[in-house]
Amino acid sequence: MEDRDYLLGTHDLEVRRLGHQHRVWRPRVLDAWRRAGIKTGSTVVDAGAGPGWASLDLAEIVGEDGRVIALERSARFSEIMMAAAAQRGFADVIVPHVLDLVEDDLPEGEADAFWIRWVLAFVSDPELVVAKLARSLKPGGTAVIHEYLNYESFTVVPDDGAIRGFTDHVVEDWRASGGEPDIGRDLPALLLKQGMRIVQMNPIVDVVQPSSFIWQWPSSWLRNYPKHLVEAGKLTPDWAQRVPAALEKAEADPAAIMITPTVMEIIAEKL
């Protein structure tokens, strides 16, 4: 199948960025999976698996008696995931499917849970994807979702206006491409429409300083995404250079803080 890349591509730099992002979020993700009842022997759908960082953690949890159904539209990401799975002894636990969540049919079966993070904000039809994933669950199965709730809470202080202006540009470009950065606001209604019960809803936002491990997650975005916008002809090189320069200035300030984009965590159960 032709490789259908993500917005930022599937090159090695993006694989590393996604790996760092997962490491930042991993403690919260593991806790959410535990609260959702994912355990040894579970069958879990990982929707939008990327290069497999979450799928590998899920495989370790469900073990050889469980399965991780890894749905990913990028053939390269899927290959990277399965190479890592083979190295760690999970090749028979992770079952990869190269497909598009909107355009393609999902594998049939009755999963114990599905997991999705920062995918619904980018797809053209999140309601359709939620419906497909809900159908993949058996009665009593759970959904674990992490999606942005208020992306524009993302703030760096001090800022000469470059980072705020860049964030506004990202949101505009995001919506122009058919996505919705604040999709978390719509998720309760989408889940209830599919016969699911909301079990837990939690906002997740951090206020951190440059020394924090969490700071490194959005800062990598601020350093990499302006380059993409320049290559796409959506930002001038001079304007793009203002963003990492403003970030470096903040990182040199001992009083600097970063407020991360607010994420909605939802755990829901299929009735």
C-alpha cells in the first residue's frame, strides 16, 4: 500500500520526536490504561499507532495471551513498529494493519478496549472514526482517549509575540486542512451517540519551567514545525526563525514558564 504520511512526515526525526512525546506522556497513559481495565490477556485496538511506542507498551501489558491490533496508515511507521516488536519478542502479540481510519474498514472483532491519542484532532471525519472504533468493542469494552481540549492554552512566558503568533498560525493551518485542534470538546457527545457511557473525564495541563522533562515535548514542536511551514510555503524563513529564537530566549530566563496545550482524557464504556 502506498505510504500515506502524517502532516510532519515519517522521517527519522519525526520518529524520534514521537518517541520523546510518548516518554513524556507515558506515566499518565499507563495510569489511564490501568483505570480502564486493560490487563494481561486483553485485546486492545491502538488506533493511529504511529511508529508503535504505545503499541509496544500495550503488548508488554497484555502479554502473549493478549493482542494489540495496531491500526496505522503509514507503511513506514508500521514497519518500524514491527521491527521493534520482533526485537522485544512481541511480534506475535502486535497485529499490524496499514489502513486509513476514515477511508478503510477496520478489522472485525470484539476488542476489550481501544486507545487513541492525537488522531481525532487531525482526521476529516472524527464522528465516523469514533463510530467505527465503538463497533470494534464488545459490550462492556472501554475507550481510552487523549485529545486536545484547548490547544490555545499553549503559552510561553516571556514571549515577544512570536510563539503566540505561531500558535495562532498553527491552529488556522490545522483547521484549514480539515482538522479540529479542540476536538476534545465534541467527544462526550460523539461517544454517547455510539451507545457509550462516560466513566471519567479529566483535563490535563502542565505549568513547567525549562528544566522540566515536560518542557522538552512542546519545545521540540516549536523547533521543528516552523521548518515544515516554510517548506510548504506557508511561512517565510525570517518569520519562522523568530519562533526558535523566542524559545531560546525564554529557556535562558530562570523565571520562564510554559503552559502546555490542555488535553482531554476520557474513559468510556460500551453499554
